[in-house]
Amino acid sequence: MEELNDITEKWCYFFKHAKETTLDGYNKIIGEDLIIKRAYEALDQFNWSEDELITYEQELKRIWDNKAVEDYKLERAKAEGKAKVKPKAKLKVKQGKAR
């Protein structure tokens, strides 16, 4: 395993040993290569039970829903901030002209 020096060797190992290697095994071999880790996770999904797949999809939906709520709140806060700035800016302009 120490002889896996470059990304090509790591990919070759991945394809050759995909069925018999666990994610922990890949972590030791591949290290921090996120792309190969994602490839392993995608390959591993084909062996999931229906319950595992449903649980995974529910978790993904929860994450995406939370992200959508955060994005909405951020956009709303930006819009409210702009709405508050405009009247203050107009007031400063009027005060500047009055002087």
C-alpha cells in the first residue's frame, strides 16, 4: 500500500479492489483524496438496503431544506438591510443640501 505514490496508482487500486475494501480501508490507502472517497461512497450505495437508501435520501433532503431556509433568510436580511439604508441615505442627502 505504501507504493501508491500518485493519483493514477490510487485510481487503479480503487478499481481493482473496490468490492473488498471498506471506506476505512480506503481512507488509510487513499488519504485525503476527496474525489476517490466520493467515488467509493457512490459505489458503496449500490450495496445499500432499501431502508438505508431511504434514510440517506431523507438526510439529503433535510440538508437541502436547511440550506434553502438559510439562503432565504440571508436574502431576506439583505433586502431588509437595503430597505433600511435607502431612507437613511436620502435623509443624509437632504441634510447635506440644507446646510
